[in-house]
Amino acid sequence: MCSHPCESACRRGELDEPLAIRDIKRFLADYAPADAEDAAAPALPTRPQKVAVVGSGPAGLAAAADLARFGYPVTVFEKEESLGGLLRYGIGLHRLPREILDREIRYLQGLGIRFLTNHPVDPRNELEKLREEFSAILLTTGVWTDRKLGVPGEDLEGVSGCLEFLSRFHRGQAEDLGEHVAVIGDGNAAFDLARGLARTGRTVTLLSWFPEEMIPADEEEIRGAREEGIRLVDRTQTIGFTGSNGRLQSLRCIRTQPGEPDAKGIPWPVPVPGALPFDLSFDSAIVAIGQRGDRFLLGTEQPVGMTDAGYIAVDDLFRTNVPGVFAGGDVIRGPSSVVEAMASGRAAARAIHGQLSGEKPAVSSPWRPREKEFPSIPPDLPSLARPKMPERRVSARMESHVEVALGLDEKQVLSETSRCLQCGVCSECLQCAEICSAIGAIRHEQGPVEEVEQAGVVIVADPDASPAVKGEDVLRAYSTKSAKDDSHAMMLRGFAAAAEALTLLGSGAHRLKGQGLSFSPPDPLLSPDIRIGVFVCRCNDSLGWPPEFDEYVRGLVRRPQVEHAEILASACTPEGSAGIVRAIRERGLTRAVLASCVCCPLDFVCSACTDQRTRLKSSLFHGTGIGRAMVETCNVRGEALRFLQGDRELAFERFTGLVDRSVGRAGRLKALPAPARPYNFTTAVIGESEAAVKSALTLAEMGMEVFYFGSPEHAPSKTLRQSGIHCFPGAVITGIRGTLGDFGVIAQVEGVEQTYRVGAIILGEQARKRVPFRSGADLPPRIVPAAMQKKGVAGVPFFYPGSTPIPGVFLANPKEIRVSERIKGAAAAILAASVMPRRPRQSKGYTLVVDEDLCRGCGRCVQVCPYQAVGFRKKATGSWCAVVDEALCKGCGNCVSVCPSNAADSPYRNRRYLEEMVEEILL
């Protein structure tokens, strides 16, 4: 029935044995039978065009099922008393129990398909009549003419063809075959016939002209035949039949050997030179060497075109030369397996649907692109045994025509599926396209395209992907001499390549210079008039969407202050987000609740953010007149919808709870702060090492301003004559202080202390050890620390190579990294350039503040802040209090957790807000 060609292509066979794909599908068919009680009832036909299918074999049944699912009224004409065609009258009962076939047919009847049995269709007289009644006719009559040997005596009584005999046998028309029966052939059909005859108590001999090791039948068929006592005679060709009084008595045979391979590589057997014929006595013989097409199958007056081989001629869309008449299955290409006939029927059904409706149905079995490479099989992957199909014992199965293969159990299937190598990652199931059908974002049929991207500089970071092209604008961020496992060196090379790219591209680019004020425009003020709009995203129904959710959302408008409630198919699409913005403006909403996949309503990206979330927040919060402070969000996808498959009641409870609490909080939202702080756009480079000089020159070539100082003990010994670099030959550095964007470099110039304002600082190694740093004017100085993580050493925080715990302070030549000083200097330059603002900085909404009246100046917040954002300043009373630099604060909350006086808090969602939220959750 299925020759499992997919298993021969399975790459697991390169390691041990191919995956048992056919056996796994058998388990699924047994596990979820077609007539299960919970099977969904099909819809009634929705299309006016009626379709006729002639023949109820595998191709006809598969085509009828698909046409019914497309919505067509389908009528199947079958000449026999029972449905199934070859499935019923050609396949052994030990292979396909008829109760399984009947069960599948009952399922098809449940689809609304009309079956007419005992109703042969004579194409000469009835085809035109059918064309008048039906919009399309599909011929799937199969091939029922046995191929003959063409040798003397083949017309003797007792000699018959395979299908000729099976059709009588499965109709119950028993015949006297005698005790000894010969089956001539070596395909799966021949072995199927031989094994069926053995169950009738006869002695069966199978004759093959191939050597046993070259017999084309499946290995399990040969093994099963031997277990059941069937005698196999190989290397033997039947060249005639002999008998008396018109009755078979023996087979005239001759020994064979493999011949020269043909174009397909098949060594068809030829008689052994000089071999003499010999006779084998049998009571009857059945020729099972295949079927052939019959050009007169449809009558002497052929109503449709035929091929020279005797099959119906069709085009690529299964159309015959008669308009409205299609053909599929074995009748168009000759005998094949059951699954191949079904595939042909389904393809013909899609072609009929396309012609009748003008639609292009989705292809259900796409091919993997041939040019796409497979991932390599891991060398340490263990070899695992393939499970063996359980079979009924020979002593039990020979007593009747019971099914031999019993099927894998659940544990075997789970074990076998775990052997899958996931070669293609995507298994081409197309469920993504079905789920995303509402917006059509997935186009599975789109093939690879070649695009050209224009670039001024190319950076090659992987030596294995290095192109052959060379030039000054092709930079290689790697070295064949350095070890690939040194991650710090690799990162510095990447930084240096980025710096060199900017020097090639950025000489004429606009750079901010001098100093300015970094700020963000304040969000729109929150109106005291509270008008809430609720926008709920269905997430494209990817996780499901029950009707009770719709009813709940519609009822929200009956609540006080809720002016609008809307459900969107997908809020993150341009249409969805634009609809939200439009509704807020048109209805004058002052508060909005967004129930989607978004976690927070802030213009902030963290590890939980996806492309959908960031796209939705960007399009919503950048809308004119819409501020982040007026939006309350809740992640219904992650907190509610994901429970729909397992616990629908829990999902509804979580969904309503999330939205209820969000609506309640929306009325108590506060405006976000709009911080403003001075910012300097000059970088100070302190040190005379080769790395420090390279940092200053690289920054200048990028178009940035640089203050260049010498060593802490003395003025610089040389002057860098480069546009953008300002040297201070008489300045001796005594210290640095401040924070990112507003550092002060303190120097003695001819005995007078001067402070130079800069935004970032690059220190040479000697300068790092000798120049003290103060985070505040009244705080004690300290040496800038420098440490890198090492294997086996705990307690060292991770920093980029060349960075320090002080934001905005970088190292020109970090120690213990095996790269050149020039690479280190260029890397420090790009790190300094990257911290310079290019646009107004927005408040993330998480910035902490310290209440001066409550702060005791204990210093615990300074100790736990990982971002050096907390400092100290003197109050008017002379005591000390902590102060938070909003530009450095990431809102982690460490200071809030250790503050003994509750002085550290958030101005947006403060302690009182959190207490109210916890109170609502507990209730």
C-alpha cells in the first residue's frame, strides 16, 4: 500500500536506521480513527457546481473527500456492489482488514459524499449525459487488466492473472485451485497474493526470475512469506505452460542470471547461456507481473484521448481532451502504490477546484528547496535502534485472514520520534500559514530571491564567510594568528573594525560638538477627565479565541469611565495599531488599556521584547497626542491565552482578571517625568601610549572633538596635529570627576587648577593607576578599577573589553588581551563615540528618585547600584543625602529594596501604586 520512499531519504539512515515514518503514521491512524465520536461534523455543500467521480478506488475516494471539503456536492459512481475498488477487491485481508476500510468509508459518507454502487458508467453512452448534469467529471477507474507473459499455454485452464483471480476471490467466488499453486512474479503484489493463498491451506511456491537478493519486493514481504511456509524459487523464468485436455499440469522454466543494467541501472535477468528448460508440476498458476493499460477500456469508440500505452491522456492539470472531464490515479499512468494513487486523486481534485472556482488552493505537500543545505549530523550523537513492527505469531495468523502487523504502541512511537534529527527545522506542515491567514504575513510559496545592497564599507567577521573581493573598504575583523576562543580579543577586533568603518564613512558626517542639553519633550499632559478605551488583541487567533471573550469585552462599555471597547485581530500590524490611534483621537480618549502581548507601556526594550511588541509600542507611542503615561498594558497572550488549550476556564478567569485590573489602574495613571541634563560632546584622552594616541586620532577622523592630555605627572611630550584634536601642553592631570556626559578633567596649568568639561574619558593604563576619580565633589577619590571575567574566578562583573564600572570612562589599552595597541586604541574610540547622544534621551519611566527629607545618607543605595547611578550631595543642613543620575539609572530597584527609610522610590509607579496592585491581585 505504501512503499515508504520517504524513509529511503531519511538522513537518520546515515547514522543507524531511517526513521520508521510509515509505522508512525500507522499509529496515528489507529490512535485517532476517522469515525471517532468527537470528529467535527462537516458543513453542508456551499458551492453550486456538482462534481462526479467515476470509481471508488484509492484515487477516487481521496479526490471525493477533498472536493467535499472544498464545498462541492460530490457523487461517486461505483460499478461493484461494495465501495473501495482495489482496496476491497485487490489487497489481502491480512494486510487491510475490511472493517478498517468500511470505517474510513463511513467517515467519507459523513462528509456528505453521495455513493452510488452497482452503477457502472459506460463512457460511450453516459459521458455526455453526465456532462449535462455535473460541472466536472473525474475518471478514476484504475487499471484492471493483468499483464501476460506472452508464452505458449497461457490460455490453459488453471492459469489466471493476479487481479482476475483476486477480484473473484474477494467476491467469494471460490474456485478449485488444487493443492499446489504457483505464483509467478516478484513484486509486492505477488507476495501479497502468495501469502493470502497460503492462508487457504494450499502449498504455495513463488517463482522469481531475479536472484533472491535482488528481488524488488520489500524485505519484510520476503521475510513474512518465508515465515509462512511459502517456497521461493529464484533465478527461474517461466517460458511456457503445459497440460492435457486443456488443463494445466506443469510450468516450463529456464534458469536465469542478471543481464546488463539498462538506463535506469536495472539488470534485467536473461537466460543462462546453454541452460536447458525444465518442468515444475503445479495444479494451478497465477501470473502476478503487473497490470497494463487497455486502450479499449472505455469502449471501442474512445470518448477521451488515450496514450500509446493504453492510459487516459491528460495535461498537467489532469484535464482530458473533453471539456469538463478529468482523470487521475492509475488510469493515467499505470499501476502504482495506494498512496501514490491517492496523491494523484487529491492533485486532480485541486485542479478541478481551481477550474471551477478560479481560486488557487494551498499546496499541502511543499518541496524543500534543493539548494538548501542540511545541518550536519553531530559526531557525538548516539546510535539508537529502530523499533520493530510487532506482528501476529505465524501459528495464529495462518488460521485466518487476520491482520499481521499489529502497530507500534505509544511508548515505541515516542521513542522513535525522538530519533528524528530535525533536519529541516521547519517540517513544512504549513500550520503557520493557516493560523496567519487573517493577515497573510506568511508566503510559503515565495522562493529565494537575489538582492543587491549598496554599502560603503563591508566588515567580514567570519573568516569562513570571507569573500574573494579585496580593497580598503573591505575590513576583516579577525586574525588567523589569534585564537578563536579568546572572546575578549575577538570583541576588540570587532570594535576596531567598526571604528575604522566610521573613519572611512564619517569624515563628512554631522557630529554634535561643544555642549548642549539632552532632554526629551514632555509627554502630553494627562487630562483630569478620564475617558478609558479598551483595545484587546486576539493575537491572530493563534492560541484560540472562545466566544465568551467577545461577550466579556463588549460588556466593558457598561462600566463607569469606559467609553470604548474594541477587539482587534492583530494589534501589531500597521492596520491594527493605526486603528487604535484613530479610535483614541476620534473618541477623545484620555486613557487606554492595551491587552495584547505587550508587557509594559514604556518605550523600553528588554529581553522579553519581541519584534511584534516593539513594533506595536513604537507605532502607538509615537502617535501624535498619545503619551506613554496614558496607556496601561497587560500581557493577555502570555498570561491568559496560552492556557486555552489545557484549561479554558482558567484562561477566561485570567483574561478577565488582567483586563479588570488594567481598567482599574488606568484611572490612576500619572505623568512620566521629562528629565533634562547638560551633555558635553567632547572626549578626553589621557595618556601617551600608542593605544591612547590611536584613540585620539580615530575619534578625530570620525569628526568628533578630542581633548588630548599627557601623563598625570607631566604634560604631553608631543603634539597631535590633527583637525579636531586640542592638545594642552602645559596641563598636568590631577583628577577626574562627574558622570557620563558631564565629566570634569582637573588639571594644573602653570600652578592654576582648571577643569575641562567632557562627555567621555579614555584612560591609558598608567593614567588609570595614577588619576583619582571622584563621583561627587565632596566624595573621597578612588582609582578606576579594571577587571575582566576569567574562567574559575568568581565575583567579577562582566564588562565589554575596554570598559570600566564607571559609565563613560574607557581604557585605551586593557591588559591581558592579545591584540595590538592600535586595535585596542581604535576599540576604545568606538566605545567612547557610542555613548555620545545622537537624539534627545527619553525617560524610560523606571528612573528612581530619592526623597531628600527621608534620606538618612546611610550609603546602602550607593553600594548596591550596579550602574554607578547613585551619588551623594550635601544638604543645606550639612547632612548628606543620596541623589540619582537619571541618565545612568536603569530602574532595577536595588536601591528601593535596601533603603531603610523608604526614601528611594519611583515617581511613576511608586510604592503606593505597587501596594494597590498587590491588593487587587490578592482580592
